[in-house]
Amino acid sequence: MAVTLLDTPYDDLETRSADARAAAQAKALAAVLTEAKRTSFYFSRALADIDLDAVHGPADLTKVPVTRKADMAALVQKNPPFGGLATAVLKPARVFASPGPIYEPEARRDDFWRYARALWATGLRPGDLLHNCFAYHFTPAGAMMEAGALSLGASVFPAGTGQTDQQVEAAAALKPAAYSGTPDFLRTILEKAEAHGADLSSIRMAHVTGGALLPDTRAFYDARGTAVMQSYGTAELGLIAYESPAHDGLIVDEGVIVEIVAPGTGDPVADGEAGEVLVTLLDTAWPLLRYATGDLSSRLPGTSSCGRTGPRIRGWLGRADQSTKVKGLFVHPHQVAELRRRHPEILHARLVIGREAGADTMVLQIETETAEPSFTATVADSVQTVTRLRAKVERVAPGALPHDGKTIVDTRDYRHG
Amino acid sequence: MAVTLLDTPYDDLETRSADARAAAQAKALAAVLTEAKRTSFYFSRALADIDLDAVHGPADLTKVPVTRKADMAALVQKNPPFGGLATAVLKPARVFASPGPIYEPEARRDDFWRYARALWATGLRPGDLLHNCFAYHFTPAGAMMEAGALSLGASVFPAGTGQTDQQVEAAAALKPAAYSGTPDFLRTILEKAEAHGADLSSIRMAHVTGGALLPDTRAFYDARGTAVMQSYGTAELGLIAYESPAHDGLIVDEGVIVEIVAPGTGDPVADGEAGEVLVTLLDTAWPLLRYATGDLSSRLPGTSSCGRTGPRIRGWLGRADQSTKVKGLFVHPHQVAELRRRHPEILHARLVIGREAGADTMVLQIETETAEPSFTATVADSVQTVTRLRAKVERVAPGALPHDGKTIVDTRDYRHG
């Protein structure tokens, strides 16, 4: 049966069956794992004890260790500039610097970051001009959008950030069909244009990321008839997921495998539950395997009503890294996960940090069906072993805790170093 | 006889004979003229009365009308965004905006601006990393360097301008072999690095343009052992001329034809004399024919001691456009040129603007061999006809005026609108 799309697919990868996708990704993953283990300084060590023959495809990824964005600055310090993650295949075209500092390579390849797919879903077509308001200096957002637009045959005005008056002047003369940038900046430009009497009616679509698209801004664009699509991506990974005209969640890019795991772990959460976004980039030059982004999202059931068959996630739901200091010691989500591993009777747990009479307090809320009276005392001992801090342990009914990916909740009204 | 170069040529165009170059450029010029007349809105009019069959090569370019950068803003206003100059062949990749505003296209082609040649002569080689401190937003300087570096197989860090501390941090980690940017900024970065104890010894060459390389800055780089090469280019034209390790003038790029003319005219000056730089870009998509840059330079005799056989010019010698207002009326270099056309007895002329007793004054200094007593009065009448202003005419001995491209010299100690 032919798949009918609301719009036009960028290529036939978007409409393949789940089985065809899994098979193709299994093959790509095998090549990536092999190259990573063979020639990446970092992964040759990380994968030393992993039997690659036992990883038959995306479903076996849990056998592969997690690499954390939170650890990248330290890795880079030890092995500049790429933390030893790149393989011998990498021949960089551009290289970038992000806060950390972390350095990201662009492999010498057309549309390395795969943004053409997201821009196509936004409606960008060959011959269209994209007014690109992402920065080109240091960080790769500007280059990502540009490479995607050029790859699909569109033209690009590298506008960068700021300079609103000049943005209006240039857009009035160049008549771009599309904008890319943060969700708010186009509104700033359009409002300034109206104040100046400049005609920017050529801009009929926008691809936005890097910030929240708030309802009143969405309503402003809707009222103007501007089609606005969002995407989720990072400087190291490029495109992770993108919106289509169905506005029915973010569809995962065909070049990555996304897992949603309990924050601080590599353990998948139940379908639909919020968790940390783990991305495997299917790239032999830059093999980011189970890369923990530190971002929260959740999987959406089924597929998009636009007809694209890929898995979907919700947008960005917050930061997954809830590490914080209590009485001068760090507590981490992976410590909460460790408690659940030690006590399988804990169905779900949440560590609530508070402050009382000038001192930090910790309460571990646990969902459990165990009636055993001594269970909370046993768990409290484990908390002390794992965190070197005391906590009060509170039983709650199964299902009582919100499943929003938050493992540590800090209720103190100030943060202390 | 094989040509021996001080360094290695980028390609064999650089070492071809003058005849081979003229023949190849004649062929390219014919194609450009034909396409321009056929499909460029602007050039189809500008070339309407020109018999293209009579233009047999670079030597016949004087038959083609001059297009002035000074007129571009007005042309752009009438026909945005490119003033009607582009041909039907143009499929833009990126488009840029420069003050004016003028908009410049990049045709969809590898190294459209031809900067690979200049960077190669600087010493950049495949696998080297270029720390590129030109801006990428709005104007094309950043993209020009980047396209050249990527085209020759080097990598690029798009650093942009400013952020000196972060520039030092990134360069220390990325270990670039080369810098590109304005002449002074690398010194700022290196001095900051020294203050921070950061090791930037990886940077062993620099390609600089967009400003004067002053002797003490040159000495700073020399003392450090940094090879510094300059180039001359513009946003519309890309590379015009570049320095080689011989430091023996700027060698004209193989993709353009350069003429040196009396400012405000299309008339070539005598060899070695300063004049306005007129550039013909041999590009069927963006056929800038005899484009008057408004810059002054002069031709150097012979060829570079590095072995490259192309024509050479000195660096930038100032602005050619010396138009100024006298008693509320503009006087232009082309009006001075018109006086020389009317009176062939004038070998050389210079209009000196001054101020005396609260009023503007004009003195036309003329080199002439005519002994005829009434000649100065005749010329004074012509000045009034051509400029609608009175001038005192002063005879000077042939050779007495400096041949520095200055046709109008304003000695008033303030400028008035």
C-alpha cells in the first residue's frame, strides 16, 4: 500500500516500514561500532569488553555503554580537541567550539548534520531563499541550517544574530521565502518591519529551534499565515528530531537512533514516560554512541499523521541532569537509579531536597507494594551507603509520583555552591 | 624551459606564458560578454551599442563601458537585489549584504571567490586548520576565506570577530596552522595568549586583508617567525590580487583582468602610474565588466621573483573617488578627465580645493608644454563649462605633479556637506 503524506517526503527513508528502518540501521550501526572500536581512542577503550557480534541492531543498544555530554569537557581536556571520540575516518571540513569548552567536527560530507530533511519538512524547496538568523561564529547552528538548505538546492542569506534594522532592510530587498533562527527573533524582525513600513510578506515559513516557541508567539505567526516548524538538535549531533506540517510531535531523523532512559542511567523507561534523551549517531567518522544529551523528552506512541513512519518524541521537556549539592556533597540521578537496582521492590523513586532550620534535608519518596515494615529502614541504609548522606524514606502508593523524568527535585528556595 | 618557483604553484595557470594567459582570457571574456549582453538586464543595455566581435581580448576592453561601484547602491534600489547585473546563468548559493546596501551573490560553484589560490600562496595545505577571524554574517569575507580553504583541502574554524579570550582558548585547543583576518587582530590574540600563558605556537602563517599591515605589526610577526601574506579583494569580486612568499607585489588572480585607469574614466594610465583599479570578473553568472572599485593602485613592471608569471599591482594606495563639494556643487574626477580630453595639450592635471577668507577656492594645476599665453584662460573657460565653478589655472612644468592617482586634492581643513 502506498503511503500518502500530508506533504511530500524528502526521500523514501521517511516512509519505509519500521522493519526496513531497523534492518538498515542495524547494518549502519554494525559499521559504526566496528570503526569506533577499531580506531577511536575513546571508544576502543569504552567498547573493549563489549562483544560487538552480540549487538544485532538498535534493540541491542543497551549492551553498549553510555557516553555523557556532561563528561565531554573533561574528555576534551584530556584529549583535545575532540576528546578522542573521532575515528580515523574523520577528515574535518569545519570545526566548532561550544561552551565547556567542547569542540565539534563537521565531517567532509554534504549536509553532515542532516538538516535538509527538517528544512524540507518546513516547506523549503530548491530556489527558495533562507534568511538564516543563527550565528555562524564558534558554534555550528548557522552552518547546520546553511548546509541543509544548500544541500536541498535553496539559497541562504547568512544573517546571523542581532542587527534588527539591517535584518529588516536585507529581507525587504532579498525577499526570502523562509526564516531560520530562534523562535522569538522573527517576531522582533516582523514587528520592526511593520514599524518601518517594510514589506516582509515574502517570508511565509520559519524553521525555529534553540528556545521555547511560546503560545502567544505561535499565535502571532499563525495570525500572519507563517508556517512554523520546530526541531531538536545539538551542536555535537546535528538534527535529532523535527516537526512536519502535521504538528504531531517531533519525528526522529533517519540518521540517528533515539532512546529515552532513566536519567543518569542507560535503562530505557516505559513507553511514553519522560526520561533522558540518548542519541546514537550513525556516523563512522564521529560515532557518538548512546550519547546522553542531558535533555528530557518522551516517546510518542504510533506514527505521525503526516505519513512519515519514523518514531516520534515530544519536544524538549527540560534538563535531565538534576545533580545538586546537599550538605556540600553532590547527589546524582544515577545514585537514585542505583537504589532502584539494589531494591527491585522500588517501582519508582524521587529524591526531594529541602531545607529546614538552616540545614539541608533529603526525603526519598518510593513507590512500592512491599508491606514489609523494615523496608524503609533498609532503603535508608542504602541511601547512606550510596550518597554518604542521610535521607528520610517515605512510601507512596504505586502511581502516586509524577513520571516526568525528574529523579531529584530541589525545593530549596536558593542554590548553594 | 621549466619555470622554477620559490614555492609551489596552486595550478599551472600561475606559470603559463603571458600569451597563453591572454589567449585563455580572451576566450573566457568572449563567453562572458556574450552571456552578459544576452541575459543580464543591466549589461544588455550597457552593451547594446557595443560590437562584441570587435572585442578580441583583454587589450580591447577599453571598448567596453565602465560600471562603477559608486553607482551600485542606486542600481540595487532600481533592481533589487543585484542591480540587474546577474545573468540567467546565476543560481545563487549564498547571498550577502554590504553597506550601501549592495547585495552580492555567490554562484553555486566550488571556491567561487577563488581564494584557494591566495591561501595556497600563503602556505595553507590540505589537512591544515585555518582559524578564520573574518565575519560570516551579512558580508562575505568569512565565507570567501572558508570556501578557499575547504576547496584546497584544509579545515576551517569559523571564529569570526571579537571575543579575544575565547579565540585564545579555542586556538590553544584546536592548534590551527594558519590565521586569516585583519592584519592587527592576530597580534591582539597572540599578545593575550602570552598574557594567559597559552601556547599558540601552532600558528605559523597568516593571510591578512581588509586593513593596512603597518611596519611595526609586520615586524612583530617577523620576530615570531609567522609568515604573513596579504591580498586585495572586494565583496563583489572576491580575490583580485595576492601576495606570494617573494613579497614582491600582489599578483593578479587568474580569474580576473585588472586595468589601472585615470580615476573617474576608463582610460588606462601609463605603466607604473597610480590610478583607479578596474576589474573584469570572468564569470558568466556574475559578469562584472570593467568594474570601477574606487580603489587606487598601480601596475608593477615585469613579474614576481617567485616565478608566477601573472601581472602584478602594488597594494591598495588609497581611495580613487575624490569627488567633493565646492560651493555646494560636486566636482568629480571624471570632470578633470573631461578637461584633459578637451585640451590634449594638458599632459597631466590636478584640481586643488582650498579655502580662503571663508570661501572655497579651486586651482587647476596643469602640466603642459604649450607656450601660448591665452591657454590658461581658455582652460579656465572650460573649467566653468564643465564644473559650473570658477578655477584659477596654473601652469607647471611637465613631470612636476606627483603621479599618485590623485586628480582632486582637498586641502580644506574640514569637510562640509
